[in-house]
Amino acid sequence: MNMQEAAVRADEILDGTFAAIKPAVHWTHERSTEGNCDVQRRRAVMTIISEERRGSFLGLIERYWEGKGYKQLSVNNSDMPAMYYRTPDQFNVRVLIGGAGQAFFEVATPCVNVSEVSPPKAETVGPNYAGKLTPIPDVKSDFWSAKSSPSSRT
């Protein structure tokens, strides 16, 4: 596998994760970086995830990743909760809830053969801030931004 193929795989991991988020959220690409033999792909959620809904959001991601066979590496339960996982093919995935209820996703590839890497091809949901400073989340969701705890059905 080369860096371009690994980047495509990282994008597939992100695409699958975002497809599993129901109701859907608005998101944008963040900077993609290349190391000596690895690639990191990042996305920021532009939908506000309220403090009351963060546990449900992270639980949904956790169930999806574990259902795909990803192994949990660590969990951070601080004011900025985060989960770290590894895929069966050795890609590291992370979700972190930052200030203002903004979720940040990152996929880091294993070391692979060096090659050129193209930018991600996925169309964002909402404006694309790639290459620019990502603003704080500004999209309200009846579900994800609600100030009440979700029912047990979520």
C-alpha cells in the first residue's frame, strides 16, 4: 500500500463513520497532512453537539467502530472527551469533542510506501473550510444541539 492508497482508505473510514451518524451532521474537511510514510485525514463537525447529547454522539461512534472490529485504545473523559481506536488494518482513529461542542475526527494511517497524495474527494455537508481556519460550529440540529437528554431509544 502506498500513501495515496492509505489516504483513500482513511477517507473510506471517515465516510463510513459519518454515514453512521443519524441524524446526519454538517462537516468540513480539516487539513490533511503527510509524514515521511503516513497520512492524517481530519474532519470537523459544524453541527453543535450540546453537552447533553455528547454522550449519545460518542456512544453512537463507539458502537459503530466496535461493530467494524476496531479496538479501543483509550478514552478521555475530561472536559474535552475523546476516544481512540485502531482498525484491524492498523489505522488509528480518533474523535474528540472540543470547545463549543465541536467534534473533531482524525484517521492516521500506518507507515506505507511513499507516494504523492491527492486531497480528499468527499463533498462536505455544508461549506468546505479546507485550507482555512475552521470556525466554531454554527449549525443547530433539533437532535444533536438539544439541551435535554435523549430518550433511551437513541
